[in-house]
Amino acid sequence: MFNANIYRLFNPEFKSLNKNQLFIHWKTIGKNHKKISSFEDFFKVYPEFDKKLYLHIYPELENKDDLV
């Protein structure tokens, strides 16, 4: 499912677009280019992502609520 915040995070070149514009871009172009637009997409691209290891490397993110 499309998530505008994730799409913008992984595609910073679209930071000036609003949520509707992001959705239209994803539907017409981004989906065909397999751009990350959801957590499901992220884990398809990075199936070996290990949150515990990531937090070990970047301990300053430990208290971030929005980390997967």
C-alpha cells in the first residue's frame, strides 16, 4: 500500500510535491520503476534488514518511535 511519507523519504527529489502529487507520480511512474513506497516494498528490496544490528551501528536512533 502506498505511503507518501516513505515514498518521499526514499525519493528526496520529490520533497516539494504534496501527497496527491506524490501518489500520482507513484501511480504513473514510480510503480513501474519499482520505487520504494511502503514498508512491504522496503523489505522486498532489503529482505535481510536487521533492526537490532542497525540500532547497534546507529545507537542514536534507539529512541526513535518511527523506526520500523
